[in-house]
Amino acid sequence: MNLLTLRSVTKRYTATDPPAVDGVSFECAQGEIVALIGGSGSGKTTLLRVIAGLEIPDTGEVVLNGTTLNSPTRFVPPEKRDCGLVFQDYALFPNKTVSQNIAFGKGAADDPARIGELMEMADISGLEQRYPHEISGGQQQRVALVRALATRPSLLLLDEPLSHLDPELRDSVRTELLKLFRETDTTALFVSHDIEDAMAMADRMVVLRKGAAEQVGTPDEIYDRPANPHVARLFGKTNFIPLGLLPDAPHSIAAETGEGQVVPARPHQWQLVENSNDGSTAFTGKVVSTTNRGAHQEVLLQTENLTLTIHIPGNTTVKPGETLTVSCDLKV
């Protein structure tokens, strides 16, 4: 069953500017974690604010739990929506203790047992009497999460939940977040510009560009079968090979030039071959540069018609000017 449904949602800030959100439609099932991803100005935060009721869309519908929140004739104010919202800066009250911050949500103070259970799950038990400035950024984030979950919302909305954390904290907090969502069967929709966060946490992703949804799918679907070159590049370095050179490729997309189809091939999908007579499609070229990435070497290879970025094992030594022959395994 779909908990959240968006149908052709459009939002403009002025009549002359392009839409910040342009005809976006997608669905979110009960218990699902969905990421809104895209570059700066893609419409991620505006769309989140529309769902929260902080912005009013010009057209389209937002339906939550069978209740229409937005339509041409209806608008439900934020405080009457069954949503919890965690802001990018956490929005904790500096003059209130952790306990007071958590109990601030509507009805939260009526269920101290749930608050205690959530605090234990989030590993912030024992911090009740501390103030926000007395705890770490990761702990502040978990306090904000517990405050939102304490009101038992049908949908949790998060704006860049990990952006304020130091790199060394991100992995552990990301794991803790996901564990908390699963244990509480939380349906969550979060904004992120960090592809690694989205890939690790989301069941499905909505890729936005210039306000429009370019692709909706699971992380694997979008990574392995991007809808276009922009989506492919958003998820990491990609080589675009003319389909005629890899005719058996399982997936191809329209070239950015609008002429013909190309096959997106990731750097890790290439391997060194000793010769081109093994039945595979091989490409031979000269090494332009190499970069040590630790576990692998990143090689820029110039063939007759293509410039390829490939990864080879870290213990393999190649030098600029050297000739290499490589083949592409799109199943890797």
C-alpha cells in the first residue's frame, strides 16, 4: 500500500522563473525509505517543503494515508499533517534540555515510555539533562530524530540529515539511522546531495534535475541502468561508449548530442586483456595518466576514438605512454 502519493506537483516562486518543482510524480510505500537526490537547485528541498506543507504547490496533488493534503481545491496546514520534520540544522532549542526538546512535540510528553524506548534505540539515554551545546553533532541529530519520532508521524521528512557531520562520523551515524528506521518501521523521505548516503540508506530514489524527476527506482536500478547521461554521471564517473562498439550491451541510453545510443560503462567494469583475440570487444590505447586510489589505479586511456577512465588493480604498475588493451564486462 502506498503511504504517500505525489501527482504532477509543480511549484513556481515567480511567474517568470522556471519552476522549482516541475510536474513531479512518485509514490512511497509504508515502511519505505526514499531519497530525493540531485544537484544544487534541482528542487529537492522545495519538494520536501511542499510535502511538509511549508510551501503551497501551484498544481498537482499530495496524498498521505488516503488524505489529500494538496489539490487545486484543498490545502492542509503543516501542523495538521501527519508528518515529522527534521531540519538540516536540527532546530533544537538551546535553552531547553534534551528531555525538554524531545517532549516539545505535540503529544510526545503524554507517552514517556515511548520516549525512553526511542532514546535507548538511538543510544542517547543518559543525556536527558544536558543542553544541545553540551552534546556532539551526532547526538544532536539523534535528539532531533527522537523528537520527530516521539509524535508517531506516518511520514518522517529529513532535510540533508547527515550534512553537518564530520566525515569520520557519517558512516556510523548513517548505520544507526537506518537501524532506528527499521526498528521503528518508519516511513522516511530524505533530501541528500550525497550519493553515497542515498545509496546506503534508500530503498528507492527520486533523481531530480531542474525541478523534474529524471528517474525513480532502486539504487541498483539507477546505478546499473541510468535513464540518461546526467543520471549516469551523478552516480560516479562513467564512460559513454557508442552502442555500435558494444552491440551486446544490456542497457543503452540516448547520447547527449541526440545522435544515436551510447552504453554507460563504469571505470570498474574494465579489465586488462593480453590480446584482442579472446572473443571480447577490446579497446587499445595509450595511457595518458595514472592516479593512485589505494585499492585501485585510475587510468586515463586514449584510444583511437575514445578517452576512457578505467580502474585496474592497485598492485599493477603502468606508466604514461604505455599501451594497454582493455575489455568491458558490463555484468561486473
